[in-house]
Amino acid sequence: MTGIAPLAGSEPALSADAATGGSSRLRPVEYLLLAYLGLVTVVAVARAGSHPACWWLVLSHALAALLVYLVTRPGLGPVGRTIREIFPLILLLALYSELDVLNAGGVEVHDQLIERWELALFGFEPSRDWWQAAPSRFWSTLLHTAYLSYYLILAVPAVWLVARGDLAAVRRFVLSVMLAFIACYVFFLFYPVAGPYYTYPRPTGLFVDNAAARMVYATLARGSSYGAAFPSSHVAAALAATIAGWQGSRRLGILLAVPTALLTISVVYCQMHYAVDALAGLAVGGLAAIVGGLIARSAREA
């Protein structure tokens, strides 16, 4: 990767930004990231008395803030400018993992309320009953594969838009996805829901007898965070990525639409999320894409 080169006809402010090695002025996504780091640092300090491991999160947040400082210095080269565009997405891996530390030790979860909502809306509990009523090796394989496609849904648009040199689209995409994730993470911190992955007996037999299902369960065993079910960050981030990708490239949006739709179905059918989690994720993802687009437009015009 040789860095981000503005497209012909791109906005003058963006061209100037790349030509001068970048601006030291903080961007909306960096303000968002610092605000979230500050909020979680306060939570970590408050919970450190019962969970001493939270002190490590305070240190990690200081290092993350230092990273923000380093990537916002003027005079960055092509690689540095590229890293600045996408580093918030890379930090998401750490920000998600720390939720398991923050919610450790018998935190109160709110699954019973979510389950009542399920019954009120559907008359049954889709995440528990659907796969048992209609077990299928084919649908299990397809939908577990769709669940795994989540990582590509987030990575492909970033690479696509960076490769095109469309800075406006890159920034809109990253901001929209970060808004979706951080909105979900705030829910996870203050209104944790364990989800059917933890509360119900896990699927067995024919339903999980395929490579995709085994990969999903192996991934969750290594990296799932307790209390991170409502809203579904998988659904929220995938929808935000798809909408922002569509705004940057119609072909990209079409490419993302099918796996995002299948992923939304998969989180319920494969018993990873309550159906209410998925619906809430759609709402969060759609709102994040709208707000992200508005903020990105305002930042370009400022």
C-alpha cells in the first residue's frame, strides 16, 4: 500500500491535507474515540476495587490516547496518513476484548427482560426455538459462514475505499462504523445482556456438524465478551458498513448487501443473539450511518 492519493476532482481540502502530510486538527472520529476512552477509563477506575485487572485498562487507554497524538502530528508520510485513516477500526479489537474484563465477576445481566420482549413480539423465542424447529445442515453451513463474513464486511470497504484514494468516503465509513460500535459498547457497559449463546443449551448434532459452525464456536471460545449481546454489534456495524460503503461506491454497497442480510438472519438462527438484539442492531447501525454521514459532511464543509 503506497498511501492514500486523492482522486481527481476530490475536494480541495482533502487534496491539501494529503499533500501537506496531513493536518494535526482532530477529526470527528478521533474526538469520538477519545471520548469513549475517557468514559471507559472512569468505569474501569470505578470497578477496579472489585476487579483489579481494570487498572490494566487504564494503562491501555493512556497508550491509546498516545497513539491518537502520534497519528495526528503534522508531516506524516504516506504510510502514516493511511494508518491515521483506519487505526480506529484496528483499536476496536482491543476495545471489544476489554468488555469481558469490565463485565467480569457476576455483573447483573438483563436477559430476562429481553426474553419477555421476544415473547411479546413473536410469541416464541426465535433464537432458542428456530434452529430446533428447522435444523438444516445446509442453512447451518450457509449462515455460520455468513456470521464469519462479518470480518470481511468491515475490512473490505476500508481496503476498497483506501485503494481508490477516496478520503471523504474512507472517513465517512470509519466514522459510521465507529459510531455503531461505540453505541453498542456503551449499552454493553451499562446494560449488559449475556445473550442466548450463554443462557441456552448450545446447538448440537447435525446442526453444528460442519466446518463453518466449528470455526464460529472456536472463534467465540477465544474472543467472546460476556454481556455484549444487546444491541447486536455484528448487525449494527455490518449495516453501518454497508450503508457507508454504498455511499462511497454503489458496487461496494451491492457487494455487501447480501452478506449483511444473511448475517442478520444468522445471529438469530445460529443462536448467537436474541431476535430483539438483531432488531436493535439494525436501528443502531442505520442511525450510525445517518449521523456519521451528516458529521462527515459538516467536517468537510468546515
